[in-house]
Amino acid sequence: MNAESRLALIKEVGEEIVTEAELLQLLGDKQHPVAYDGFEPSGTIHIAQGILRSINVNKMTKAGVKFKMLVADWHGWANNKMGGDLEKIQVVGKYFVEVWKTTGMDLDSVEFVWASDLLKETRYWKTVMQVARHSTLKRILRTAQIMGRSESDALQASQILYPCMQAADIFELKADICQLGMDQRKVNVLAREIGPSLGFWKPVIVSHHMLMGLGQPVTGITDAAERAIAMKMSKSIPDSAIFMTDTADDVKRKIAKAYCPPGQAAENPILEYCKYIIFERFDSLDISRSEKHGGNRVLESFAELEKAYSAGEIHPVDLKAAVAEKINELLEPTRKHFEKDSRARKLLEQVKSFEVTR
């Protein structure tokens, strides 16, 4: 593909790109630029971190990008995840990697990197210090949302260090592209602002869409990053998300109770699942219903579904049943892996025990 075709593919991932012109130039200059995303290991992994992450990674790698997945164990420790127990955090990180292996991700073009390996190098801490020295405390506090916090929270000193580490990650990983969620954009912007003054570069930001939680969405938030955080699925509210190792019955139950107002396609989490997951992995969505209620119907694109649902031609109950069936089909390889692989099964058991006791 030429640079324009590669850009078009990456634009399918990026809800916001900073900047598109720079990305086009990068794709023209480099056949295989490097992109990264980072994950704090914390509890079980949900469908946005699993299936949706693999969909977006595969589009990036198809465009010629080499992808680095940072298992941010020390970041999770700094952010007091898993009760601040680093050993537990690292067990969860191993579980994350096991999940990603089952999602259809293009693993030939993906490298898993542990933060704990990065920080063994003196150079890494020098970069962290450079970021800190070129940033005011006020500027760092404005990035608190990357940790799921706010500026008004009583932050620990370790959480002040966190954004400096995350900005340093970009340069230590030699990432040309920051390909994280909209909730991480503020620290990526920080890296763009200070990178050249530190002798580095100005990374391109490709921020992907944050999948909505299954509950009723919030209203009245205008800031894009803050809105993405407020509306995304939450591990602290288990029924707001589908987790990669949920049982088939769990999936059916959660989707059955999800917010899905009749005739409303906008800000509808079930429609979001269809747009960002189902129609990315399947050619069609089959609606099963009696002749009395219109008979079976095959929808071959999200646009067709959106139009039909908005017109009241598809009932929420029928749509939810079809969505649950497809989601369960996508999760089945992960379930089987954790059932049959003894190492993976042990990791999952440990992670679930941590969630009970933390």
C-alpha cells in the first residue's frame, strides 16, 4: 500500500489524530514505523482491551506498523493497583498476555514489553528525570486522568511520577506513534510538547475510540478525553463490561440488561458493540424472530443496522440476543484456552482470587 492507503486504514482506528499531516509524512518516510500502547495489569481483562484492541492492532500492522504492547507493571504499582502489590500486578500482566494470544491479534508484528525490563536501564530513569525537569507540577497534575484520577484527588507521590514515566516510555520504546485510547491523550500531548527540547521527536498521536460501558451513558461533558473516561466500561462495575473469560450465561445476562432504548442508535452501547466489534469480525448479523414479529433478518453492515434500528424495525430484545450470540462466538477461543492450558488456567485462578481479596 502507498502512504495514502496506509493512512486511510489507520484513520479507521484513530478517533483523533494529532496530526494527520505528520502521520502521512511519517508513513512516507518509514515503511515500518513503531506504535505502542500500554496497559496497567489490574484484574480481569475486558472485551475492549481484548477483542477491540486486537482489531485496532491488526489494522495498524496491516498498514505496516510494528506494534509494541507495554505491560505497565511498575505503572500499576505507582498507581496503587492490586493494593500496591507488585507481585500480584505481574501475575495479572502474564494473564493479560495469555488473553491477547487468543484474540486473533497479529502476533508476528507485535512485541510485548514489560515496564520492569525498561526501567532496569539507567537511561530510562534519565529520561524520566528529563521529563520531570521540563514539566511543572501543575502540568503533570493535568494529566491525572490517564490513571483514572482527577486533579482534585489526593494523589500519592508515586502517582505524580507516573505521567513522567509514561512520557518516557514513548521515547524509550522508540515509538513514532502513540496508539492509545482517548483517555490517554493528555500525556501524549505532553510528550509532543517536550520531546524536541529533550533531543527526541514529536510523536504522532492516534487515539482510538473508548468502547462505552453497558449502562446508561453520562451527559453534559464536553471535553473529549473526560467524556471518553466517563462513558467507558469500568472494571469496578462488573456488569458495565463484558470480560474475556465471562461465561456464555454471563454475556447473555449482561447484554440483556444493557441500556438499549428502542429506536435510539446514538449513544447506545449495544449499537457500539455492533459497530466496533461485530461488524469488524463478521460479515453479517442475523436477527432471529418469529414471523409474527417480522421473521428472520440478515443485516450486512452497520449502516444497515443503524438505519433499521432507528426506524424501529429491530426490537432491542431481538438485537441483544443476536449480539450476545456473536460476542460469545468471539470469546470462545479465549475460554477454551483458559480451560485447556494448565498454566493459563492457574493464572486466571490467581487473578480471580486477587479480585476477591483486594
